[in-house]
Amino acid sequence: MIANHYHDLELNNILSNKTIQTVFHPIYNLNNSRVLGYEALSRGPEGSTLQYPDGLFKTAIAVNRLADLEILCFEQALANYAQQKLSAKVFINISPDTLVTTLNTKECLRSLLDRYRIPAHKLIIELTEINPVNDLLKLKHIIDELKSLGTQFAIDDLGTGHSGLMQWATLQPEYAKIDRFFIKGCCADPVKKEFLRALHSLGTVTHSHVIAEGIETEEEFNLVQQLGICFVQGFLFTKPESQPQVALPTPIINRPTATPMNTPLFAQETVTGLLERNLSVEQNTTTLQVMDLFRNNKTLHCIPVVDQKKPVGIVLRSDLMECFSMPFGHSLYDRHPISLLMEENIVVIESDTSLDELSHILTDDAQLEARAPFVITHNGQYAGIGSIRMLLKQMTEAKIQHAKYANPLTMLPGNVPIDREVDRLLSHRQSFHLAYLDLDNFKPFNDLYGYSKGDLAITLVARLLRKYTEKTQANVGHIGGDDFVIIFQHAGWYEILQQILFEFDHKVLELFTSEHIKNKGYYANSRVGQECFYPLLSLSAAVVSPDPTQCRTNHEVAELASSAKKQAKKQAGSSIFVCRRRSKHNLAANPTTKCTTPIVPQPAEYLC
């Protein structure tokens, strides 16, 4: 009882003297390797029995002063954020009940923000599980009103309480923070892993950003990345500090680049075609100067902000107009640098980025608004902007072209896009390996078993090519009949071909009768009408590595590959033939080639 009374007195002193400390914990955006924002965490006076939040907030609840404490913490967080001159967003916790009873009008929130000269779009209010309200519709009405200022909302500790998913469905927040319980040990717990996967999917569907907080190990970090969650927070990166670090931590800087997925050949078109020239301003330009630029050019909707030609943010006309429409807007912002009001969470894309890669980046970052452009750079320096509208137009046209030239049976790219890709690689003097795959003895099989079984054999090859190249930087094409092409731009191609051929030899047996399998072949008529014995279907792969300094066009590469394929088909059974000739100029010379022995059963890893 004495101890509780002492805590009550200490809480009264804290509230009276406003001795709340604020520390900030960064939240990182893996898509652009920047700080998305800082979660403001409150502490009591250092050394006191109420220094840490658990005892502090439990005491406030016990004496029915939670709202007083939360509003004090809210104000102190804004004050410290402004004092630190932090440019990323600030996440501040508050309970739904306190929001409904105290901070329930946009006039009230706007007065707080004006006091500390903080733009509304920099604030994200986190709704905690403490004191949930029963009337969710009333809470939604208040939230919608506060959102009209530009403020965003997040649900904190998702998964720990009964109301989290209900709030998510009803309130439609911009962010949902997964409680650390589901992060800890998620690598070894299949239930937690599936829970994270499901929440990420829900976030995509509801246009909410899922934030994984409480990450403490590299293994947890790696799994979160693999699941596609791009917003992270945790002690692995840094601990909460009163003066938070703005530099990226080592696990973020050194994180491995995601392996590019196998993409259609049409996706090689770059964002250069989307480039729109647009003026930019330095980050120390005053907001009044930027406002004058908008006023003098009615067609100008956004202005990128640069620091020594490197983009650091963007200013939208509508956002700046809103700030100047606020009471005392001019007196608050006129002389301040535009960096105070710019939006930092922007997508910066190099000019040689493919349209497909850009599309994935924009899709993964649901926080980006459709009206906001992305910034295009050339060698890291500002070049212009691009719009999502133009991207959609280009992607639509590209998909139409892909469908036009795709093989109707397998829907893999056909000759035209393959030839274009080869020409592109040659023109950029990029090295690559081209594998030409062909079914051996396909015609007699097709004649004996019928075209339906023949189609099954062809689609089997297509399926295996997709399976073993989908997580590599390789492009697959179906150039007609039973002929396929894989274009590799990385090491490991030989092992991939081994895996394809090995699995083909097992799967293709499903297409034959048991008698033919037992006899390891069958009798069928040859092209001249004579009955001949043919072995079971096999798959030959011929590999060429064209010299980009000697080969000028796709025709020369095709000639090189066709010559190698003739050598490959001389081998019995499924096999790989690696041609050492690198240009058409030495085709007439004696072959200097390497042939593999027929594929034999491999260790267990090849069965994966």
C-alpha cells in the first residue's frame, strides 16, 4: 500500500512538472533504404521507480489518470521531435479511449502541430490496445476527421488483443504493426511464419503497410525480407535513443540484394522512356520561393528536392497549398527551408531500371500515392520524374506485345522478343550464355502417341524451365515446336541444366506405356516410312557463350547455337553440349568443344 501511494505521488509530480522523457526508435523502409519514421517512446524521470513505461502506465491506469499521462507524452514527443529537427515521420502512441475523449477534433490536433511547427503529414498516430473503445464507428469518424489534415494512423501490437483485427477492418489504417511475439523465433515456428505471411497478404489487399517490430536476430530479419515485408524495426538495427541516429545501420546497408525473379523478355524496357523533364530545387530553398514557383506555373504539380543534384525528397503542390492555408501558415513556413515540408518517402529509380522491376517496387510500397511521381536519376544524379500513369500505359503496351509474340501452347516468349533480347545484350557488350534445348526423337513419338501427348511433352519442358530459372536472372523462350532457349547472365547455369535434364528423364516416363518403358523404346515409322526402333524421349541442351565484341546480331548467335545443337543431338540420351566457339568466324574451323557424359542420377540436392 505504501509503495502504491509512493507511486501515486511520483506520478502526480511527473504530470505536474512535465518530466516525461522521449526516446526515438527508427522504423526502416527496405524498399528505398531510408528511415520511414521514428516511434516516440515515453519514459519517466531517470532513476525513478516510474522510469520505464510498464510501471508508469500501470500506475496511471490504477489512479484513472491515463488520459492525462498520454496527452503529456503526446505533447512531449512532438516537442522533442521538433527540437531534434528530425525529417522523417514520427509515430506517437495513444489509446483509442483518449483519442475519443480528449484529442477528438482536428482543431485540437492542429493547434498542437502548429505549436511545434510540425506538418500534419509528418505525424502517424499509433492506436494501442490500452483502453479500447466499444464504439468503433465513432472512433472511425474521429479518425477520418483527423486524416483530413494529412495525419495517418497505425494499429500497434497487432495480434495481441481482441480488437486489433476489428480495428484494422473498420478503421483502415495506413500502417499495422505486428507484435514482437510473432517475430521472436518465427524462423523455427511454422505457425508464426504463416501468421506473418497472412498479415502481409492482408496488408497488400487492404493497402496498409505492415511493420515488423521487435526484430533482434539476422535470421528473423532474413525471414521478414523473404516474406516481402519491407518495413522493419528492432534492436538488431539500433536501440531507442533521445537523439536517434539518422544513418542506416549495418544490417540494412549490408543486406543482400534480392535475387531478381525470372521475368518476361519484354520487361527489359527501361524507365528512360517514362522520363519527363521537371525543374528541381535545392533543399535549402525557402518554402516561399517554392510556393512562388507553383503560383507562376499552373501546370506544375510537383517539384523534386535535391542535395548537390541527388534527390532527397519531393514537394506536391496540394500539400504545400494546404500548409499555407493553415492559420499563420505564412509566418510559420515562409523562411524555413523546403526540406522541412518535403516528402522524404520517395521512389528513386536509375534510368536503366526495367519497367517490370519498377512496377514491383511501386506495388510493394503501398504507402505511395497514385498522384505522387517517382524520381528518375542517371548515375545517381537527378534527371527528371516519371508518373504511374505513364508506367501503366507502357506496361499495358508491353504486355500486349508479349501476348502477340508468345507461344500459344506454353505462353513463353517466342522468336521476336528473344531476338530483341539477344540484340540488346550484344549492343551493351554484355556476356551471356545461351542454351538451346531440343527434344530428341520427338516426331516419331508425336506420330505414335498423338499430338495431345506431344503437347504434354512440350509443356513438361516449359514447366521445368520455368521451375529451375524462376529465381535466377535468366530468360526462357519457346521458339517453336519442341525447341526452347534459356538466356543466362550468371554463374550456375550448368547446374541448372543438369537439374532440368535429370527431372525430365524421370517425369517423361509418365507419357509412355509400361511396355515401352521396359523396352527402353518403341518401333515407329521414320520420315521415309521405314519402321525403326527409337529410344524414349530425351532432352539435349547445347550451350554457346557468344563473344559480344565479335557477334553483332542475333542472327550470328542463332547460327552459332544451331551448329552446337547438331553436335548436342549426336549424344545418346539427355546430355549437355558446351560449345567453346564464341563467334561465327570460327565455325568452319575444327570444333573445339566439350561434351558432357549422359546425365546420371545426381545427389539428393538435384531432386529438390
